[in-house]
Amino acid sequence: MPNSYQETICKLVSQVNPDVIDFSKERKRNNAPTLASSEFITNRQQGDWAESVILRAVNEMSENIVAVKYGKSDDIIAGEEGFKEHYAAYQQELDEIGKRPDILLFRRSDYEERYGLDISNEQLTEDFEKYVSKAFAGIEVRSSSFLVDKYNEEEEKIVNNAVERILLLRDEVLSDYRDLLLQKKPALISILEQLDAETVFVLNFPPQMWRSSQRLVELAEKLREIRQNLKVIQDRTTLSITPKVEDFKVVYNWIMRYGVPHYYVQVFFDKVYGISYRKILELICDSELEGKEYFIETDTKNQNKTTVKIPTTVAPCIGESIREPQHRSVRKEFNNGRLLFYVTFEGGEAFLDKGVFDNLFQCSL
């Protein structure tokens, strides 16, 4: 029998527009990659580091909760012997049980020491699956190579400069070209008069292609520059939590099998944000929120995979600071003599906000 969480997720899934995520569509198995790149391995190393930071932070802070490694993260990569078989087994597991979260959280009373803190390679026995179902949360850890505070500081400068330029151009146009606007587009006068430090985030107007006189060319150019700066302001300017669209169904299948609430945690190099799978579904069920509280984009940095991007402004910050890791270069040699050089990460520490963490995961850290 499904529990109340599973019933809620089922209801939300039924409301998701299939043009956004089609949960009824059969999952297409990806072909095994043939070669790994230095960037790919570095990104995976960073992801493994982010996962370890969260594991250690929970286990070092809490006497009530145990964080356990659960997701697959073997070291074998494309181009190495046995990779195709490893990849095929992973695809089979996705079809059988869905996508494992990277971390499971157990209340101390439900944690079984015989399994230890790493259950990523346990066989799918009946007893083991019953144990997994005792977890009160599963966490998919994502990583991002940004400093949130630095990014936000720079974005604020860009926005402030754009606002300043818009207001200067507005005054110039209304002062020096009002007669032309009255002739060509009187409605623009009202729009320009409404532009201020607040309305710049919502107002816009269509491009004007006037060329019949020098003054009209100048006016059209100033209006074009206003529109360019409006776009700078109105485009998404925050960092995001980034679940891949292709993962939603396999995460859903895992939830339906085990009944454990699922969460996404995004680890930056100075902060940690988290959001529940349930909350993401609630957002994407509301088309009015697209472009505001979520974005759906093809991510060139992630093999052109379609990604749902949830701005960090929508998600709670569960870690206000991180001690950055040490990093070093590694040389990897394949059997055929091919060399790869990538970066590994060691150490570092996340400082979790107990109140925010407890509220998000409905627990007592």
C-alpha cells in the first residue's frame, strides 16, 4: 500500500504537463559513452567531494541522525576495461528500482550498524530493501563551481548599472525626442514615463525600426539600448538547483518502490541549498511560475541535457558557509597510452544551519 507521501507525489505527477516532463513515456536507455574527458572526470570528482561534505557535516553535527552513502559512484570510467558491462548493469538497475539518491538519512533508532555508513554496493536482498525503506529522506547531491556571494555581488553591480543607464536614456528620450514619439508611437511615452527603479523588472516594449531621418535613427538606437538593458535586468540572474529532466521519472520510480521522501541539495563552494522533490513538482505544475520560480533549459555544460533550474532564491540555504577543499592535478593513463589530466578535491567542510535543515527535512539534526 502506498504511504501518504507516495500518494501526494502520484497526484502531483498526474498534474505535470507532459510537454514539460512526460512520466508516461518509456525511459530510453542511454548508450554507453566511449571516452571520458578531463572535464567530465573533474566534474565527477567535484560531485563526489560535495557528497562527502554533506555526509560528514550531518554525521559530525548530529546525535539523532545518521547519513549513509547509498548512490552508485564507482571509479571506473569510459575507456577502461569492464566499463560497458558496468554501465549496462547501472541501466538495468535504473529500470528495476529507479535512481538511487546519493545519501540516505536514518534516524538513529532505525540505523543498523551491520550495514555501515556505505551501502552503495549492497545486494538488493529483501532485508536490505526493507532497511532502505526505513530512511526518512533521500538526498541527490548536485555541485556547482561558483561562489554564491561573489556571483550575487557581481550580478547586483550589473543590474544597478543597467538600471542607471535605462533611467538616463529614459530622461534623454522624453526630453529630446518627445515630438517624434508623439508622431510615431505616442503609447511609448506612457511606458517610458512609468520606467523607474522598480518597474524596470517588468516593463518592456517592442523594437522600433525607424530610419527615415537622422533623429529617428538616434531615437531608435536609444530605445534599442533601453531594451537591451531591460533584458539584462529581466533575465534570470541567480544561481540554481539543477535537476535533470531525464531523472524525474527514475526518481519517481524509486520513490514508488521505497516510499522515502526525496530531496535535492546543491553544494556551491561557499553555501549549500536544498529543496524537496515534492516542492519542485508543485512548481512545475504551475505554468505561471515558469520564468520566475523555475526555468527549463538545455544545459550546454551538462551534455546538452534538459534541466529544470530552480533559483536559489526559491530554495532555503541549509549551509551558510563552506571551508573550501584542497585540490590537486592527477594524471591518468589508459591501456592504449591515452592520457587524461583532471582535478581531485580533498577536505573542506560544510557548516549546516540546524534550524533550516530541520525545517526542510522535517527532523531534528
